[in-house]
Amino acid sequence: MTTTAPKYIDAKSLSRISRLEVRARLLVEGFLTGQHRSPYHGVAIEFAGHREYVAGDELKHIDWRVWSKTDRLYIKQYEEETNLGCQLLVDASRSMKYGDQSQPAWSKFDHAATAAAALAYLLNQQHDAVGLVTFDTKIGRQLPASAHPAQLRRLLHELEQVVPDDQTDVSSLFLDLATTINRRGIVAFFSDLFVDRDTLRECFRRFRGRKQEVIVLHVLHADELTFPFEDTTLFRDLEQSRELQTNPRSLRRAYLDVFQGYLAEVQKLCGAEGIDYVRLNTAEPLDAALAAYLSLRSRLRKRM
């Protein structure tokens, strides 16, 4: 018996689709829809209390011990049912604009926004609460988590309005991000994480201190990972507006060593803080990366 490898959608195909809603649906349908259980269910569940049974409630949630003592039906409620949601934090700093003039035009922000839209689509289809925060040097668009059927359309509309075009340094904002989310739940970061590692660590600890589960989706352009430049090239710093014209071949080895060291530091930091980490390379099919991550996450949760 032979199996057919899944057909994944590359950035070139996605870049031709202007609407985030269509991109998200293409990515999710076919390998995520139809799942009976969200990969986020069962995370950090704690008993919260009881409420009286009403017609239509599932019998499996009745607390029969309470019934045996009171002769009344009560439903067990958990923290997940009362507080848990997923907040998508999307980096809109200027460095996320890199790649928008390439062929095909597909920037890190396009990749991040599309990944966020896909997760929002999934969560909305499963009636899970999802919200949005975009940021650069300040908080941009903010949408509290909700499971309302209209939430997905609102969230996608907000994402489509974002243009990462400011000269930014997100370091000063990272430590304040935790204060923007009051509800306990899941926080999913979509960012290139070009921030001081001590600041990043403290940011993650603040979220963890608020009982948030943090997921890092590290969005990087293929150029940053491979440094493919050959001829004399003019490099522009998108954050500080500085320029350097040089022969890239003389820099490649040193650059790759430094960059790999940076990646190792970020992954080690996430591991030490108990944070899920997944790298999103703009040159790789986005749905393949998300499918692999969600499959891994599902397997890990089953072991717990």
C-alpha cells in the first residue's frame, strides 16, 4: 500500500491571494478541520466551581458526588470553560516588512499574519475564544479574546489593516505586553524576536507569572537563515535606517555563526521557560510547519 504525500501551499501561491480569510481557509481545511478535539483543549485545566444543571448540558459533566449529597444536579466547571482563550500577538515592527520586494513579494509579516489567521480560523471553527494584539513601539490593534461567530471576521479585518512601516525598537514595549492581556489562557507570539534576550526572558516570565501558556512562532526570512547573497550588495537596516555596501561572501561565515548562535540562545531560553517553540521559515510551506507543530503538540498533550 502506498501513501500520497500531502500537497502543501507555498508562499508563491499564497502571495497571489490578497484576502487573509481565503488564505486561512486554504491552509486549515484539509488537514485541521474535522478534528473532534482542539489541540489547545486540556491545557492548564483547573477546577473552578459548580453551576446548576440546565436542560441541554452534557450528562458527563454532572458532579454525581454532589448529587448524592444534595439530590440536586450540578455541572462541574473548569478554568478552561470560564477563562481560557488564545491571544495572538503579532509583531508589526519594521523588520517584519523584510521580503515584500522579493519575487514573489512575501514578507515576514505576510507569513506571520497568515499563520495567525490560520490559527484564528481553526480556533473559531472549534468555538474557542481567540483575540489579537499587534505591536511595534506601542500597542496597535487590540481585540479581546472571544468565541463569538463574528470574531474571526473582525480579527482578520484588523490584521489586514496593519502595515509594518515604522522605524521601531520593540524592546521598550516587550515588557509591557503581559499587561495587555488580563484573561488567563494561551499567548501565541508571531515575531522575528529581534530583541535583547534578557528583555525577552523577562517578558516570557511575566506571562508565565500570570499563568499564561506561551507559544513562540519564530518568523524568519529564508535570507536571514541562509545569507544567499553573492555579488556586492547594499544592506539596509530596516530598524535604524543605516546602510552598508559590501561583498557578502566575505561576511557569510561570520554572519551565519552569529545568527546560529542567536537561534540557539532563543530556543534554549524558550526551553528553560517551558515555552513551545516553532520556527517559521518564509521559504517553507506554512501549512506544513503548522501541521507538524500541531501534531507534535497533540502527541505531547496526550502523554500528560
